[in-house]
Amino acid sequence: MSEPVAAAVAIKAEPPLMPELEAQARLSRVGSASLTAQAWRHLRRNPLFWISSALVVGLVVMAVMPGWFTSKDPALCVLAQSRHTPHAGAWLGNDLQGCDIYARLVYGTRASLAVGALAAMFTFAVGVLTGLVAGYYGGWLDAVLSRLADVFFAIPFLLGAILIMVSLAPAPGEPAWKSIGLVAATLAVLGWPPCARVCRSAVIAVRDMEYVRAARGLGAGTPRILRVHVLPSVITPALVMTTLMVGGFIAAEATLSFLGLGLRGSVITWGKSLSEAQDYAEVSPHMVIFPSVVLSVAVLAFVALAEALREAFDPKAR
Amino acid sequence: MSRYVARRLLQMLLVVTGATFLIFALVWALPGDPLSGMCGYRQCPAAYQTAMREKFHLDQPLWVQYTSYITNLLHGDLGETPGGRLVSHELVAAYPVTVRLALIAIGFEVIIGGLLGVVTALRKGKLSDHAALAVTMVLSSVPVFVIGTMMQLGLGLRLHWFPATISAAGSWSELILPGFALSVLSLVFVARLLRADLIDNLRADYVRTAIAKGLPRHRVVWHALRNSLIPVVTFIGADFGALLGGAIVVEGIFNIHGVGGLIVRSIYRRESAMVVGVVTVLIVVFLVVNLLVDLLYAALDPRIRYE
């Protein structure tokens, strides 16, 4: 908000040399500052943005510092307390092995968020790169990359993930990071085409605009044009898309773990808790309900944040 | 039109070949011996291993394996499990239930999602519209297996309104609850998509003209609705893949003996051949459905002509 005002004041202070040009400059100045500034102004007034980002921040803190939220050891399970309903010792009750469900939920955040964030980062990198190259260069490169994206896009997400995870035989004693990396890579391999498509069309939209052509005419090299002139208009839609995908990836990981195909070994995850609890849904519904709620809230936080961002950055949606 | 169909078929051939090759390469080129888990916890006898390697061309290069796989696939031979059951046989036995489940889900999607979309679009900005938007947003982030488990728990096991597990026959009435659970996510998206598009269309000039010439309200809405159906149909087609994925989860939860249930049980039994064969078929079905959806456009929108 303050920037356009400052710009206008600065312009006013100088004696106008050419009133028309000056007015035009002021207009374009306001226009260019407005994209981010307007989006931020819009975001600031959106309660959805504040609620969802608070949730996301909370989840990240929980993933990094689970000890701040519970003093219990999630791996310390008392078999005598198997399937106990919520009591003073364990606020959300105990699971089949007698572990504290609340502690397991807190410690499960790390794996879910790690898979979501890793997969999203990979998707973002591959999507933006392919989108930039395919959109900017066009021609056969575009044709090849687009068809390649089509092939990956044609494989339904969960079906493809099931195929890959089934064929990855679990190695005994596999470290947690490897299991997390495998699931994240699987999700990213199947998830990059939509991001690439969005980036490609964003690049095509600005590729032949006057300011890009002017830069080219002034002798700017391709890397500079891509970095300074094209990338800024690609980043926003790609970021919105990636935020949305973090939610999707978290849900997908939980689904795979639920089917017994996701994270393996001793990694604590929401999906595995749910998978285990499902057989006891009738007698111990608390084992199903609490992880379900936490998982859904986590997915919702990212979906809502993406929705708020999209609304703010897309003038048509306002 | 015919030239367009030919071009689309060619494109689809490319995508199907690429996708199946990709799957094949991913599944078979990954580390791990397909024979390793075959004889339980001990090694298979050497003679058996040699015989199996020969039978499945395991010692041949990737493209030879792929060609023989595709040839078999085209002949309807999807391979067999280590136990000797034919994948194609099991698939044929399982598919009617899944088709019923998918039809019920699509029915819910179209009817409830469509109604919700139209009603919220017509009541844009009112309290009911905001409430519906909030509810659909929350629902859209609940994974399908959570929805399925919750419905089974609440409506099946607690209230006894619906059967919590499905008999092997899987009749229409039994499949209503699983079908609804399967449809919830897509239903929500249909409603949101239809609402957004219908609001756009209701602002269009032709709608103002229709109102100006005194058409009754329902006829005006129908004018706009016809155009808004196009993105909805596209979505339902593109979402078919997610529906198939969801069917695997939902069939696993409700113990439905359909294609998805088959996949889940094969995962637990570690029968990779079954999982791979069935999922590959599902993916090909998905691709064909999408082609049909593209061709449907022309029927829905006279402005679209295929050259």
C-alpha cells in the first residue's frame, strides 16, 4: 500500500517535464507495484489466509519440534492400555499397542509434512524447468516435453503410485529417510505434469510481449530474459499450484500408508495409525476418529492457503 | 470430425504406448527380483527359478519383455499369479461390481453435485451460498479413505442404516453407501466448478437477451446451464482416474469383491503380477473414457466443430 503512494509523492515533488509521459509512468508504476502489493492487501483482509497460514505454521513447528507439544515418547507403548478410550493419562486414548495416540499424532506430523514438502519441491523444480524450456523455446522441444508430460499425466495418480510402491520391495532395516524419500519421489514422478503445464502456458503468455521483445532487442541473453522477465510471471501460479499439491501429497501418502504401501518400517505416520485402527473401528472408534481429523485438518490447511493465494493473485477470482 | 477422431486415436495410441511402457519399465526395472518373494521366506529351487525366468523372459532386455507383455495384453492375456490364477479371469469376475459402484458414484456426482452447483450459483452471495462453499472446501480436503471409514463407522456400524460390508454379489442397493463415499470428493468439485461457470454464464449477453425477451426464469437458467455443462463433463471424464483410484480404497474398506478389492487383496498377498495387470487395464480404460469425453463436446456445444 505504501509503495504506490510513495511513488506518486516522489513524482509530484519533481517538476513535470512532460506531463503526458509522467502520467503514463505513474500509471505503469502503480500497475507494476500493484500485482504483489494488491495481492498482499487482498490477502491481509482474508481471514481464510490467516487461519490457514497459522495452521501451516503450527504444523511445521510440530514437525520440527514435536517435543514442544508432548512430553510422551510415541514409541513407549503399554500393552495393558491397549485400545483405552481417552483418559487423563492419554488425552486421545491409546491405540492397539497401547501407545499414546496424541503423542503418535504429534510425532507423525514430521513424516507427513516431509513427504508433502519434498514431493512438492521436486514437482516445483521439474515443473518450472520443463515449463520454462517448453514454453520459451517451443518447436520440437516443446512437442517432446509436452507429449512426455501427457504420458505421465495419463496415469491416474493413485493407480500409478500403487504400481510403483508395489514393485518397490521393502528392504529390511530401511532407514526412515529412505522410505520418506521413496514415497516423495513416487508422488513427484506422477505429480509434475500439471505444474509443467501451468508454467508452460504462463511462459507462452508473456514470451512475445513487448517488454520481453524489447529486452531481446537490447541484447539480453536467454538466461537473463528467462530469469528477469519471464520467471516472475511463472512463479506465482507455480507456487499456488505447489501449495495445493502439498495438501494432495499428504493425503496421497496417507492413502498409500493406509493401503500398506506407503511409509514402511518404524516410521510413525497418520496413515499407518488409521490403517491399523480400521479393523477396530466398531469397538474403538476413537482410534479412527482422531487421526482422521488431524489428517483432514492438515490437508485442509494447505488447500485453504492455496485457495487464498489463488484468489489474491488472480484478479479474475476477486 | 472423422479426421479429428483419427488424429485423437493416433495421439491416444502414443499416450497408451508411452504410459504402458513407463509402467512396465518402472515396475520391472526397479531393484528387486520378482522371484524373491515367490517361495515364501526361503529361496526358490534353482530349476524352478530357471523355468520362471524363461517363461516370463526375465533374462531378456527390457524391450523384448515389453513387446511380449503388450502382445499378451492385446490377446487378453494379463499373466497369472504365482499361485497360477489367471489375472484376466479374476478381472472379468470382478468388474461388474465395480462398474455398478462407479455408476452409482457418477450418479451422485451429477445429481447432487449438479443441484448444489446450480442452487449456489443462483443464490450467489447469500448465506446459504457461503455456507455451501465453506462445507465443500472442508469436504474437498478429506481423503477418500477417511470419508469411507467414517461413513462405514457412522452410518453402517452405529446407525445400521446401510450394510457396513458388502456381500460377494454386490447388489445395487448394497453399493449405495460405498458409492456415495466414493463420490463425495468429486461431487464437491462438480458443485464448485458448476457454480463458478454458471455465475460467469449468467452474466453473459445472451442471458440478458433471454431475460429481456421475457423467457421464464427456468428457461433462462437452462440456456446458461447447457454451456456450463461442458467443463463439468470434462471434469467428470478427467476425474474418472481419481474415481478408479478411490474405488480401490473404498472397495478395500467395504470389502467389496470388485476390481479395487481385488487390487487391495493382491497387495496384501504380495501378488505383484495381479496388481500390475489390473491397474494397467484400469489406466487404459481411463484413457478411452477421456477420448469419449472429448468427442462428447460436439454434442454438448454446437460451437465446437472438429475439423
